[in-house]
Amino acid sequence: MADVAGTGDLLRTPLYDFHVANGARMVAFASYEMPVQYPLGILKEHLHTRSSAGLFDISHMGQLSITAPGGHLDEAKRALEAVIPIDILGLPEGRQRYGFFTNDTGGILDDLMIANLGDRLVLIVNAARKSADEAHLRQHLPGGIGIERIDSALIALQGPKAAGALARLAPECESMRFMDVKTLKILGHDCLASRSGYTGEDGFEISVPEEAAEAIARTLLGLAEVEAIGLGARDSLRLEAGLCLHGSDIDETTTPVEARLTWAIPKVRRAGGARAAGFPGADIIMRQLHEGVSRLRVGLRPEGRAPVRGGVQVYAREAGGEVIGHATSGGFGPSVGSPVAMGYVETSLSEPGTRLFAELRGKRLALDVAQLPFVPSGYKR
Amino acid sequence: MLKFTKDHEWVKIDGDTATVGITAHAAELLGDLVFVELPGVGKTLSKGDNAAVVESVKAASDVYAPLSGTVSEVNEAVVDDPSIVNSDAAGAGWFFKLELKDVAETDGLLDEAAYQQLIA
């Protein structure tokens, strides 16, 4: 038996005591001590989230508030459009969009959510990238634009019963649609909620004051339909939902075109659009949108039972031949009931149903290119 | 005679045959197992060789041969349903049996008290 990692000198979220009290196994993740699973275990936590409601601590993620001088939010929106190739100027108050920071070679520095609160924009970024993202913004946004860290806890409540559960504390949450943002009063505290998440299910991400985090988490967990869910199930849930993990499925070397995230880049930012280009790497991304790319991100479905994980090389043939791609993340999909993976393969081999082979422990195992997501999404549109 | 390794395997020695599995402690640390790959019957293993692979939802781990010998039997039930290892690691969740090459090698294994101390 190979070893199992421990934890070192790490940061803690405001919910650390909550995790320990609920029997979590804590592991190091992005400089934080985070719960990888609770006594229920990853499989049951995953299935519970798909059938009921799961509570996640995602306080390790970065939350940034962006403001403009004199409250002219359009200035902040324009400034952000210079580093993010999406439509932020057209983002209505009370709505959120998915986007990414690009670099000069068209790669993805990080992916993020951008919310318009009327008087400010709120960005939610990945834990491992939050310092780099903040530095990137300070370097690229004009001096007058305010960039402030929001020191709040962040809780996700995900699953088909999430809205019903949250509505018992904040009934107004039920009128929200997918990607709406709204301030909810929870146990007397103002909490900024978005109807979104990263599991493929309906649900909410809720920014709560640090001092209220434990009480709110405990109250939510006290609801019959809610279980605490760790990072292990969070990863298998997002993988089945076909959602990218920055650092694995997307990074500085993969472009949004290769990663098949071009749905996030609207017409207005593309060739011929009113605010075309004007972001780092625009020349490369525009050219790729026009001419295509040599590799694409795809779903991969192993035929057997052996999980195919990130880093595994993929071949077109059962024996010999060149490497034509690799898996970027993978594991067992509890809702699918078999292994699932995603990765990059040559464009000519990216059609769903294409038979490929993964090399695992010296053996080539059959796997097929699959449609993403692996499970239908439950978003409340 | 029940023995253990520092790699969290249990070894039940009966004459010159050893039955091998992973400990309940190891199964607990790994979490829900979803895949087990066992050696082929007839395979000759030296002590310390990679003998089997276990994968939980989260990660893959190797299972090493605790002693030298030839694989005489494997437990296909754990291949068909890896969760047996989580529910009964020390019993129905056994992995494989070895015809030992040198019974004296068992002297190098831990007894139960030493193993319990290791994981305490």
C-alpha cells in the first residue's frame, strides 16, 4: 500500500472547526486545510448531492470587489473587458457570467465568475490562482479602478433540493434563475448569493460574513435534505458535469478554443463585433476561431473499470503509433457508474464515438470519445 | 498466524500458503474503492514487487507482495465488487494467495501489536 498524505502548515477557512466537528478528513489543497470527505464517504456524498442537497465550503476561493471612481461602473466593466474576452458591458445588474483571464499566447490564466451588483462587480476566482489574479488585475486595470479582496466565507449549496432547503431560511431565493445574483437575508445576515455552482446541479453559492459562517453552515446542515460534502465529491461532480478544473483541464497553455469554451466569447467580442478583440492573446484566439485548432478538449469514457486519470497518454491504436492526446482529469463517476475522464485529442479524432486507447500501467485500454457532460445538468434556467 | 506489513497489508499464514489483503485502516484511509486489479494465477512475485492495484474515487495505490512466492488463487469477488474491501477488509475482501518460496521470510513481518502501534 502506498502512502496517504498528511497536512502541513496551512491556512484555514472560517469553517475549519465545523469540518472537524463533522468528522471531516482534512487535506492540503491550494495552501488550505480542506475537507476531502466526511464520514459518509466520497461516493455517497456525490450521490447525495445529485439526489438531494450538498453543503460545500468553498471559502478558499478568491472573492474580489471591483469598483470605479464616482460609481461609473461602465468604466470598471470596460477595464475588465481588456483582460477577459466576454461581454461584461452588457452584463445586467443582478446577473453573473462565466469567463476567463487570457494571456498573450491565448492561454487561460484562470477561469472565473463575474457578477454585476449595480455599484460594483464581484469576481470569484480559483483558490490556487487568487494572488496571481489580483496581481494581474492591479497590473492591467487603470489606476482609478478599485480592487478589493472580500474577506467572507463562501458556501455552496448544490443539488435538486438545494433551493427548497435554502428557501426555509431565505424564501426569496426561489425566484432566482440560473446565474442570478441577489443579497439574501440569512439568519439576520446579508449574504450575497448566486444561483450557480460547479456540480452540474441547481444550487447556490453564498458569500457570508466570516462571523456568521459557522452558524449558517450548521443551520443548513441541520436541514433534513442537506449533507456536508468534501472536495473529493466536488471533483467527481464537476468532472461528470464536464466542467473544467483550472490547472488540470485548462491552463496557460490551453486556449479557450482548444478547451471548447468559445460559447463564453460572444459575437460582440469576435471579429466584426462592436468591441471585437482588445484582450490579451486576441490575435491567436481570433485566428483559432476562424481557422480551427489541431486539438480539442473531449470527454473520454473508458470501456473497462480502470479509472483513467489526468496525465495518462492516449493513442489511436491498440498497439504502436504516436501519442494523439492525453487525459487531463479523470476518475470514477459515481452517477455514471463507471470511469469518466476528459482530455485533449487531435481534432480529427475528437468526434464522439471515436475509439481510442489509454496507456495504463503498460497496457492499452479502450476508451471512447464521449459527449460532455456525462450527466444532464439540472440548472434552473 | 496473522501478520502485517508497514505498507498496511495483512498476511494470514497457513503452512506454506499466505493469504494477503489490505488492512481495514488502509481501506478506511483510501475511502470508497472503485477498482481492484489482481495478479494472474501462476505469477511469481518477489517480496516488494507490485502485486495488485487498488483505486478509490480519489487515487490509485499499489499493493506490494509481502513475501516471495507464486500466486495460487485470487479473489475475483473484489474485482467484481471493490466495495467488499471497504466493508470487510480482513475477511471477504482478501486479494490473493501465495505459495511461499521461503516460509522463514515471514519472520520479517509485523505482529498485530506492532502493527496497531504503527497506526496508533
